[in-house]
Amino acid sequence: MNNISPIDGRYKNNVSELGEYFSEQALMRYRVLVEIEYLLALTDHKSFKHIKPLRKKDLFSLKSLYDSFSKKDFNQIKKIEDKTKHDVNAVVVFICEKLKKLGRKDLAPLVHFGLTSEDVNNTAYSLMTKGAVKNIMVPSIKGVLKELKKLSKKTRSLPLLSLTHGQPATTTTLGKEIAVFIARTERQLEGVQKVRLLAKFSGATGSYAAHKIACPEINWASFSKKFIKKIGLEQCSVSTQVEPGDSLAELFHAFSRINNVFSDMSLDMWLYISRNIFVQKNMSGEVGSSTMPHKINPIFFENAEGNLAIANNNLVFLADKITKSRLQRDLSGSTVFRNIGVGFAHSLLSYKNLVRGLLRVSPNKKQMKKELDESWSILAEAIQTVLRKAGDSSAYDKMKKLTRGKALTKETYLELVAGLDLSEKEKKLLLGLTPHTYLGEIEKILGGL
């Protein structure tokens, strides 16, 4: 294969559905959609009632230009572009040629009426992105959440030795640790779904100058707002020639935060597998290493981690770049916008690999029990806190001397507690405590999940 990018080569089958939104053909289709819908909005306005009304057949034919946009149509536009050297103008010529064939050459003057290329492009990109997010990206994120929730539910009561700074800390449950990523993702997903993408349709420098001189009787700002709302976006009421890109930047940043959560999860899953807390299914026929036949590598979490990093590099760069333009317009953003699909593609690939990885792991209860059985020292925190409650101001230093760097066993722990200057009730509480039961209020924390 001669593809330069692995997204269009090795990983193409994993992200091919995004082609409907972010391919060059998709961009052309959305440009046609914007131009046609704008044309129809104009013909529906009273200022253009002198134009021969559209028959149902004409209306169907015009909408089919984008509803049934084909590779043949795309190639036709590209052929025009080869001559004009302008992609949006090629779309305009394409539509005018179609109108001529429909016997509606009289509508050609209204195609791209008062517009600049940026009006069509910014609107097309927002529509493309909105569709991809709604129909592919959000469902894919929810697919990860679905598997996380099943895993969290399955392991919510399994005691796990937590590590802080890589050292034994307190007891948690495996399900609670998975739930952390669920809660974080759901919060960030709300942010994604709250973003309202904007579009501007106000001409060369955002003033409706050409529109107004041609049709002074029309309130063009109101017309634009109504049109943009009809096609599913919100109006950017004040702009230069370019729509500022702030709403897209908000969306990209929201996705980068979700990706950061998933990257953090990928790292933890890798560490849990390395620690033998999770074991992976042995899939017949698969090879883990070219030289070490015993290995089952956590490749899906590793792949996700790497692709999430590439995705965020793209998304964060885009959020930074597209919100800047020299004075009223420069062309540096044009080529950048063409890369919007790249960050989403690497994100989608990661989400799919996370699901694959999650479906292959199961908890290793024996390993979890073994770690806790060997970690009685973690109960030093409980002892010193009870001593503090009893009024012992030197409780921390006392326990530090007895336990820091020294491993407690069940026997030495019970002996230590028995010798404490505490009430029988408090001693009984501590004597009944084990590394497996030092769980705090985890059940209450997970109650709402």
C-alpha cells in the first residue's frame, strides 16, 4: 500500500465510517448541501417571488444533489476545480450545470448569492463535525462506557490493594477504581454534548455588504440566523470573513479531555495487567511476541494510549490554530481545517481498541487476595487515626516508628493493637479489621453508579 498515513492504510477498516464526514468527497457533498439549502431559502423568500416557483420534481432533484452525492459527482467537481483552481467555485459551477440540465438556468444567479467561500466552508465543516460527533464519536464513547460499567459492576466488591506513589496504601475495590473513569468520562461527555457549533453566513467581511446593496429590503442578519438554525447550527452574529472557530475549539478541547481520561485508564489497565490483577484471554492463533511464546501483551491498551496521544496532539493544535486569523482573513487556516478528521479518526481507533481490551480482561481474585494478605502494614493509618480520636497527639510519630519500612503480619498487627492504650470498644474495632475489610464508604460511593 502507498498510503502515507496509517489512518488511510493499516487502520482504515477501523475508522472507515468517518469517511462519510471527513473525506474530501464528504466535504464536497456538504458544500453542495449548504449551497442548495441556501438557494432554496432564497427562492422561498418574498423578495424572490418573481422567480418561477419550484415544482416538487425540481425540489427533489435539487436535494438529491447532496442526498445522492456520488463519486461521479465528486469527480465532476474535481475536474472543474482542475480548471478553475478553486474548490468552492467548482461546486458553484457544478450546481449551475445541474440547474441547466433541470431546465432551471434562471436559478443560477442565486447560487452563492452574496457569499464568500468561507461562508460555505465554515458552515460545511460545522455540519460535518456535528454529524460525525453525534452519529459516530459519541456512540463510540458510550460503547467504552458500557464495557466499563459492566466491568465495574462485576468487580465492585472485590477488595484491591491500592498503590500511591507505587507503594501499598489503603484498600479499595477494583470496581470503584473503574468507576472513577466512568464518572470522569460521563462528566466530560456532557461537555461534548453541550457544545453548540456556530456558523456565519454574512459575506466577505461579515457585514452583509453585497447582500444589502442587492436586496436592501431584506433583514439579512435575521435571514441568516433563520437559515443557519434550519440546517442545525447556531449563528455567529459578529465575525470577520471567517467564523472565529471558538465553538469548534470548545468541542476539540472537550474531546481532548475525554481522551486524557481514557489515556489515564489505558495506563492503569496496563499496570493492573502487569501486576496480574487482570488476566487476559488467550486467543487461539494470536502471537504475543515474535520470540517469547508465553506472552499475551496488552496491545489494545497500548494501541489506545498511543493513538490517544496522536489524537490530542491534533485536536489541541486545531483548537489553538483555527481561532486565529490575520485581520479579516488569511489562508493559513484553510489547509488546517482539512485535518479535522485526523484527530477524530485516531480517537475512534482508540475507543474501539479500549473496548477490545476490556472484553479480554477478567479479575484475578487470587492475586488480589495475595497482595492484601501480605499488606497488614496499611492498617497503620487506621490505628493512628483512632489514636488521634482518643486524644493521642503523637499518634502519627508513634505509628511511624513502629511501621515505617517494616512489614506487619497478621500476628504482629494483632499484638500491636492489643498493646495500645485504647478503650476495649476501640481495640475490638481494630482487632476485627483486616486489609480486606478496610473499605471505608465505598459501597455508598458506588451506590449511585
